[in-house]
Amino acid sequence: MPNVSSNVNCENVNDTCMCYGNIPAELPPNSTRVELHCIDPMSSTNETFRGGGWERITYLRLFWNGKSSTSNTLLGGIFTGLKHLTALHINIVSLQTLDKGVFDGLENLTILNLDDCWQLDFNDFLDIMSNEDVLPNLHDLSLRKTSSENNYNVILGERFWKMLKRPVMSLDISEMVVNVYDLRILDTDESLGRTIEMFNVSRISAFNGLKSFKPETRALQSLKEIDLSGFFNDGHRRDAHFFCSPFTRKITNMHDVRNIVQNTGLTKLLQNVDTIYMDQMCGDDEKLPPFIFQHAKNVSYYSEDGHNIIAHLKRIYFRKNNFRLLDAEVRIDTLSSVVLIDLTENGLEYIHPVIFQNVHSLKQLVLSKNRLGQMQLRNESDFVALFRSLRYVEHIKLDNNGINAIPPLTFAGNTRLTTLDLESNMITVLTCLMKEVPSVRHLNLRNNRIKIIQSSTIDCLTKMPLVEVTMGGNELTCKQCSDYESVQSLLKGNRLIVDFDELRCETQTHVQVKVTTDLLTSLRFDCDRTAIIGATVASTVAFISAVCVGIFVVHCKRKLQRKEDRMVRCVENLYRGDGFAVYMIYSSVDEVFVRSAVFAPLNEKLKQAVGVERDLVCIGDEQFRVGWNIYREIYRCMERSNVTVVVLSEGFANSAFCDQELDIAMQLKKPVILLLKGDVDIHQHSEHIQLLYRTKVRILFGYEGNELVLKTTWDKVCESFLQMG
């Protein structure tokens, strides 16, 4: 494509000249930056960038994502007229070859960007850069996706790393397809990479690690930031098998493990890094199951000789890695210097409070777009304790977590907290968190489900004049007289609510209106009218109430009589028939406890209550018919039983047969009563058992000394069983 003498298809924005499909011969007088889009590389010659104002250009970008009809080569010497050029971006998809001398005359260039040059012969580039006089002042080198198409034999070996004799501070080799990588030269030649501060290897594909070598003694003194995002996305790395394999993403029942982290290899090389990105480490493969770390206790990772090998690490970004459960008592002594952790969009449903004890210096915690509302509902005590160890934390983001409420004392230990973001959750009641954390200056409650504001909350906020609250997008209500106090409170605290003008509330006609004094007057009128009507009907209500009380008393007596009749019928049926009052489900490891502490006294009490001498408690093997199908016998015996008792213990949690018996009880819709043997970790059991634990009264056996003792009486237990039957 030849040069043109006019600026056809060009536009000048501030100091940037942008052209499409042509290269201008003359540049606007104020232009110092040029972007050339849709430019065939073969349209450039040694005379293209000379004269016409090109000598003052400091920034040049060549972009072309099409195919060239001729050779795809950038000729040597084409940039020699750009004496003041400091930034050169060559983003030409079809570019295949760089002639020697292509970078001649660019002694002032500090930024070289070859992103998206997929077809470039990488060896051509290395040949040019092997001359240390080429681009001697290079500070920023970006090779994202360079030579990644058609497997152009990319080797990150000695020739590549020797480019770092230049004062390169930023190196980006993300999304490259690498055949072999070898780091030995970095260990032996300390002149390489002395100035590098930022290294991006995200989504790199390394097919051959057989010739690789990890340095043992060298540390990159200036390296501060490294991006390892998507590091295992291609699935070819051997060390990715554990982290990204569908078969190893669930770790359970790990106990009493102590690991020593040695200060060698890549750990040594990266020991001065203060920021690390590890987003989507397995790529964006949606087929991978969530990572689950469950029931881990007393697991620790310690530095060799007690010396913190990553003492400079300040910021960790670990986003979109699909970590569902972190139920692990893990202690890591190498994270004491971390001040920021970002765990956005991991699907987290539970985090063990011990984990955050490892980062006691943390100042900023980002937990956006997770599912910690599940933890708040199912494990409220752990949720309350989750942030307690973070004494220095200043910013916490919990937006988009499905949280229904903030329990009292959740942030009681965070005395330096200044920003709390709870946006886009499911909070329905605005409570005053300021009593626990008076240091908070910014409280974000936007887009929750808050309907009313209590006057006590506004009074509390008024005592904190420096706090700023945002709460637009909530479903406030002003439908009736009972909402008068809420609207009055909002108007009283309008100066504290930063986005007060955005607040809307819903009227009886389902119309969203602004919160104003006129609205308050309207609600006051409704209240007065209600009071007049109330006085008129008060006597009528009193009469009707008296009648209702009488009806209620009669109803209660009938209900009590029905309960007694039901118990009598149950006793008669057991007396005349051959069924059971109770079917016991328990693990074989609890056999001695069940027979001595449960079966014997319970069976005797039931026989006394019913007046029979046969066993009324079914404990399985004694009532099963020999030679018959075991599941058919379970069905038969359980169907003839009134209630099912489940003996919960550690043995029960590990018994698949007990789970099958419980499933049969559920199929037969039998009442299920839990009997707890000592202290039981309810989280080890199924969701159905956890629901029963939370909603139904249990039979408790607790330790008194070394002996398990029933916390109620067998008479009360028997009475309940017979009434339920």
C-alpha cells in the first residue's frame, strides 16, 4: 500500500493521529503519537516514516489482522527516521519475518510490543536481539501470543534470557506456546534480569519440561509482581495434574500433617515478589468440579529454619478458581506479611476461621461474588468468628454473597475497619453495626432487601457523623401506617445516607415514590384515620375476642384429648399385634453402647407401658429372618415400627449401610428421632440429618466424668414415642 500525501481516512484526537487503511505522508503539527490500523506490513519501506513530521513521533502502533498478498516481512531500517520513538507496538497477525536491522536507529525505544504476532518466526526475533547494541534502553517487552500459531519451536532458553541484559523492567510472555523452557542461565549469570519488576506468564503453554531446570540459589532482587493466572490451563504440565485433575480436586480427612517449605528452586527465585496473580489457574474449563478441602485438622506448612522465605509477599489475587469449601485447620507461617487477598468469584460456601489467622497483618480482604450466605445460614458461629483474627483489616468486601443477615459480633474484632461493602446481598433488616466497629467510615448496603429502617439504627448512626451509608436499590416500603416510623427515621438520617436522593419506597398501589415529607404527611393521615376506626370497633373486637378465647379453650381440650386417644390406640395396637414401637439404626461400632445403654432400659419401659413381655424395640439382626434378603427384612421390620431412632456418632458418619437404612425410613415416611452419643460433629452428616438436628428435639447422651448419661428420662422418651405412633 503506497504512502499518500493527504490525511485520507485519518483523524486527530488530541496529540494522536489515527489512520485506517493508509499511511499519511504528512502528520498534523501537534501529533506525537500515531496509530495505523489495517496496514499491510509490506506497505512500509525505508522511506515511509521519514519527513513530514515523523521525526517527532514518540509512539507508533501498526495493527493488521488480515492476510497479506505478498511476503509478510518487516524490512530492515524502516524505522531509522523515528529518532524520538520511545514506544513501538507491532500487532500484525500475518507477520512472519523480521529482517536484521529492523530495529536500527531506535536507541531511545523503551517499549516494544509484539502482541498477537502469532505467525512470527521466534528465532528471527532472537537473532536480532542477540546483538546487545539493538534496543539498548528497552524497559518494557510484551510478547503475548507471539509465535503461538503452528508451533514455531519457541524455546525459552539461554538466548531468550540473555535479552534481559537490557534494563527490562516488564516482561510479558502470556499465552505463548512454549516447546522447552530452561532457567539455568538465570542461576549462573546474575547480570540477567537484575532490573525486571513485573513478569507475566499467564496462560502460557509449556509442552516440554524435560530440559527445564529450576535455579537453586539465585533470587531476582527487583522482581515485585508475577502473573501466574491460567498457568495450568493447557493440561500438559506435570505439576498441574493434582490441582486441575477432575479426580483430585477433593481432599478430605487430612490430619496431623507437617510440611517444611524449602527456600530453593522457584521459591528462591521469586522470594522478593510482593504481588502474585493466580486467577483461573486451570483456565476457564467449566467442566472441572469445584475444589473441596474438607475435614482437615492440624495441617501446617513451615519455612525452613523458621525463616520466612516469602517475607515480601503483600498481595495475593486468587480469583475464579472454583474453590467451594475450605474446611481446613491449616497453619502457614509464610503469609504473615500479606496485606491484601482477593478471592473474588470462587463459589466459596465455607472458610474455616483458622485460615485467616495466617494473615494477621491483612488490611484488605475481597470476597466478592461468592456464596458465604450458605456459611452464615448453616454455620453461623464460624461465620461470626471468620474475621475475628484480622485486627488490622481496613477494607472488607462481601458483596454478592447471598447473605441474609449480619449476626451480632461478626466484626467485633476489626477495630480498624473503615470500609465494609455488603452490596447486592439479601439483607432484610438494617442493624447498627457501628457499636461493634465505630471506625467504619463507608458502609455499602445497596441493592439488598431492606424494607424498613428502625429509629434506633438512625439514632446510632447519628452519633457517628463521619460515617457514610449508601443504600439505594433496596425494597423500602411505605404502604401503611406501620411504616410511618421507618419513613420518619429515613428523613431524620438523610444527611448520613449518601445516595438518599436515589431511595424509593413502594406504596399500596405498588408505585415507587421518593421519600419526602409529603409522603410522611400522607402516612400520618392514614394513622389518624386508622385510630378513629379502631376506637369505633374496639367494643366489637372485645366481644369477639371473648368468644374466640372460649372457642380456643375448647379447641385445646379437644386437641389434648386427641393426643391421649392416639396414644391409647398405639398401645392397644402394640398389645394385640406383633409390631414394634421403635426401629434402631446404629453403626456396628456402637453395638455395646446401644444394647446396654439404650435397648435394655428403653425396651423395659415400653413393655411396662404397653403391658406385654415381647421386645418392642427392633435392633435389626435379632428380628430379621435368617436366609431372607436383608433389605426386604429392613423394609418389613421398619414398616411394622412406629418410629425410627438414629444413633449419631463418628461411626455412623462413616457407615454406608446406615445411610441406606435411613433412606428406607424416609421412603416409608417414618418419624425419625436423633439420639446423640456424646459430642457429635453434625457437619459430617447428610443435609437431611442436619435439618433434623436443627428443627427436631433430640435424645441426648452426655459425658459426666467418663460415663455417658441420658439427659432426660426414659419415661418421657417412651411417652413421646407412643404419642407419635
